[in-house]
Amino acid sequence: MGDNWTWGLSLIALTIVFHAAAMSAMALALIHFYSHVTRWRLPLRHIFAILMGVIGIVGLVLAILHGIEAAIWAVAYWRLGALGSFQDAVLYSLDSMTTRGASGLALQPHWSLMGALEATDGMLLFGISTAFVFAVMQAYWPILVEAHRRR
């Protein structure tokens, strides 16, 4: 069980730091873009389209991040011999990270706790992502309100 905790907690820390670093870079880009959008004084329909585009791009980048993080876990499962093939490890990892649990795959008994730890990681990462999307929407909301007032 000690190996499970060591590997699992290390992977949780690694993926959360990776996620936070990528979101911080995205936030800096969004702050830069925000400063331009606030000066443009565009009509409401354009601001609405920009906001939907920003949320769509943020969602896509977050989905890619979650995929990369699941792949990190999959590499660990595969290299540790917890699953027989890399393809099975990827499927198991995505299934665990999303807490779906319906892949029909199981880790080798010695590594079984890692699946639960990855599910915990997934909940944390999806929570962080949800909070980030909400923060982006909240930051851009005043631009939408201002465009509506100018109508």
C-alpha cells in the first residue's frame, strides 16, 4: 500500500501543479486580451460572440489539460505494470479521472488504491477547472453589461 500512496500523491501533486501553471498562463493571456476588449467599445452582439469564443477556447484548453493529466497517470500505470498495455492504461485513467468507472478494466491488485487516488485527483482538477471557467465569466461579465447599457 505504501507504493500506492507514494505514487498516487506524487501524481496528484504533479498534475495539480501542471494544471495551475497552465491555467496561470491562460489567465495572463486572458488578462491581456481583456484589456483590448474593454477599449474596443463593440456592440453587444460582438461582445457576446467574443465571450462565447473565450469560454469555448478556455473549455477546449481545459479539456486538453485533463487529457494530458490522464495520460500522465496512464504512463505511470503502464510503466509500473499495473495494466498490460498503454491503450488500456489510457482508457482506465480517463475512466478513473472522470470517476465514471465503467471501463471494465482493473489495476493489478497491488496497485488498486491508485485508481481511487486518481479519482480524487480528477475531482480536484475538475473543481479547479470549473472555478476557473466561472472566474473568466465573472471577469468578462462587466464588458457584456456595459455593452448592453450602451444599446
